[in-house]
Amino acid sequence: MAFRLYVLIHKPKNNIMKLIKNTIAAFILIGMFSSCLPHPSRRPMPPGHDKKVEKLKEAHPRNR
């Protein structure tokens, strides 16, 4: 039984099984690569960014 399942998964007999297997493999690879890339909202800010933001907040007309 286990060998039969192994053959079914690892040695597809027709193109549909190959397509399904390749699609699953592509999703797994995309997931692995996307987890390695930083999300745009988590990018490191350049040095001095916080000071610039504070100056802009202080200069806002609402704060005068």
C-alpha cells in the first residue's frame, strides 16, 4: 500500500498528475522565497529618519 502511494506521488503516469505535482511544487517554492524577502513595511529606515519626522511634526500648524 505504501509503495503504491509512493509510486503514485513520485512517478506520475499522466500529464494531469505532473501538472498537479508541478503546481504544488511551484507554490511551495514561491512560499519559501517570499518568506526570505522583507515586507515593504518592515524595511529599515535610513539614519536620521526619526529626527526628520519629529521636525516635521513640530513644524505642523496644528502644533503652534
